[in-house]
Amino acid sequence: MKSVPKLIGRCIRILLFSFILLVILNLVLFILEFTTQKGNGRPWIAAKETAAALCKIGGGYSLPEELSRELEADNVWAVFIDNDTGQVVWKTENLPDSVPMTYSISDIADLTRGYIDGYPTFTGEREDGLVVLGYPRDSFWKHMWPSWDYHLIKNLPFTLLKVLAMNGAAIFLIYMIANSTLLKSVKPITEGIQALSEGEPVHIREKGLLSELALNINRTSDVLQSQNDQLRKKETARANWIAGVSHDIRTPLSMVMGYAGQLQCDGRLTEDQRAKADVILKQSERMRNLINDLNLASKLEYNMQPVKSGPENAVAIVRQVVVDFMNMDIDDKYPIFWETPETLSVCWIQADRDLIKRAVSNLIQNSMNHNEGGCGIYVSVRQNGAKCEILVEDDGIGSSDEQIEKLNNTPHYMVCDENTAEQQHGLGLLIVKQIAASHRGEIIIGHSPRGGFAVKMILDVIYRMPLTLA
């Protein structure tokens, strides 16, 4: 089953795409989140700017008013510690009472990397002292011991890739385990659907996630098998009925034809009576031919007619049929013209000789049957590439475009309407179509350039045969 691997591959591709998309989305969100945060270098810059802007005036210090307003707006306090005494010699007005006013060297080292009473502090150096800015307690988090193992930093990209790969493998494993039951249920379902399309009986175990679907497929299979069995019984009954009726009619029909023939030749009867006997004989012959056609059509439809296929020369077969009809046309009412190119003497096809002769005979007889006033019949064989074309056309009354359309597109050629006296192109063309189909060929029905009816039978050309077989 090709569909199950395709389904598994599609699921895996969706999983990988989802995993990659998830990673990209997380990175984008991570970047967006951190771009909205305050830069961790900004407080240090502010401390250095404050230290640079602090001016000594007389016995004290002063900070420009603009910078003071910025610090106040951010709720930042500031102090300036003298190098010599360690005392706070300048401070802002918002300095909390808990902030010490005297600092030792160890205190300064501690506040430089950490906090004063929970306030994150940042320092700016001056020649005569140190400026310290204190930010609100919930504004920054300071890393107290900013040192990392060298090998950890060096191998960090590889470590991240390894963790990412392990996470992906874990997600894939969880996904496959979670879907294994579903995949096991899908395989028999797809096999069952394929078997249904081929007309085979199907029974799928009704368990698992798709048990309801399996139940419906089993029911569908039972319905289709029941319908197929009934159809086969009907077809068998139909074929047997046709064969039985054909057999039962032949015996009384033979008696009718025999007595009609005797009456036709009886000199004691009047001309009118012999003419009536002649009509009975001709109509009986027509009935016999119709019965034979019906029986043959039934056998071809149900593949009961054996096709004895072999290499045959289509030109020779069709020429023989034309000669037979020429010999039968005593009063030259239906002249037949052989229009096969003289250069084409051999056109090999794989065919049953008798069936091809029957098809060509039906086409010629069809032209005769539907042109009671007589017509010219034109027969030709042509080779068009890998195709052998057998064409039979006439210059008779022809058919309308609507009739031609029906003949080419309906599954049979019987016109069963109320006007049964005007039935057109019955079993004869149906048999021709069936014979062509049994030889993997086709027929095309259309108008003849001569104004009448035309039928082209197209068959495959086979390899060139040895000259000794021609």
C-alpha cells in the first residue's frame, strides 16, 4: 500500500515543520520581549554622566537642574562619597533614610556589584570620589558574582544544539507513540477501500480508533457483493433466456422457411400467391439473421464467444467479404467499389478472421438495409501509422446529426420507440462495436463525403509478417 507510507511521511513532515516553526516563534518572542526591556548598560552610563556633570562650587557640589529632573523622574537617588574620608559629601533630596552616610572600602566594593538596603546601585568614578546612583528596588536585578566557567561559555552553542536535538527527538518519540495506534488502524482501512474499488469482498476488524469507519466499509462491501451476485444472476438468466429462445425459434422458423420456399416455387400458385410466399421467405430469413445477431451480441457482451486471435492480413479479409457481396448482387442494385490503395497489399492485425469478416459484412449489409432504393457502397483499408482503418461508406440517404450523435454515444444502437417500423441501425452496428472492442479497437460513425452513411473501424497494426505468410 503506497498510501500508508505517504500518510506517515506527511505526518512526519507536519511534525518537523511544526517543530521548526515553534523554535522560530520562540526566538522571535524572546527577541521582542528583551527589546522592550531597559538596557542593562543604561544605569552605568547614567552614573558616569552624573559623575561628570557634578560640579564643585565653593565648599559643596551641585548637579545641573536638567539631570536632576531626569533622576527624579526615574525615582533615582544619588550620593557622592569622598575618597579621603569615605563620607557622603553630596546627596539628592530623595535619599532614603536607611542609606548609610559613611562607607569603608569593603562597603564600596559591595555596593559596586550589589545593593544598598535592597536598592540596586551603580557607580560613576571621579578623581576626588565616587558617585553612586540607587534605583528603585524592583527596577533591576543584579548578578552578584558575574563569573562563568570558560569551557561552559566555549561549548554553549554545541550544548544548545544538543539540548534542542534531544527535545526534538523526545517530541518526535511522543508523537509517534501517540499516533501508532491511529496508523495501525489506517492501513487496513486503506487496503479495504482499494479492495472495494476492485470489486473484492472486504472484512476489516471493527476495533481501534476507526472502528466505526471499518464497520461502514464492511457494510458497504456486503451491499456491493450482494448487488454483484444479483447482477450476475440476472445476466446469466438473460443470456440463458436469449440462448433458449434462439434455439426454440430456429426449429419452427426452419419449417416456415422450408414451406415458404416450396410455395414460392410451386407453379400451380398464382403470381400474387408466389409473391406473398417470397415475402414470407425473405422476412423469415431476416428473423433468422436477427436471431443469430442477438445470440452473437449476447455472447460477445458476456465474453462467451471465444476470440481465436492470430496474425491476419486485414486487406485480404476485407477484399474477400467485398467479393462475396459482389457475387450476391445479381441485379447490381448495390454496386460495391474497392477503394483500397494499390500500394497497400498487406496490413497485419492481431484478430479473429471470422469475427472481422462478420463486422465488415454487417457494415455492408447495414448500408443495404437502410437504402431500399439502392446505393453505391465504398469499402477501403488504409494504414495510418500504427492503426489499421477499415472504412465502409455509402452514397445513400444517410442519417441526421442527431442520429449520428446517438450512435456514437449510446451504449447500444436499438431505437426502441413507438415507431418500430422505422428502427435505425440495430444489432448489426452493436455487433460491430463489440467485435472492435474485443480486439481493443473502436468504431467511428459519421457522414460520408458522398452524402450517405460512413463507419470506420480502427484496429492496431502488429509487426510485419514474413512474406511466406502473406
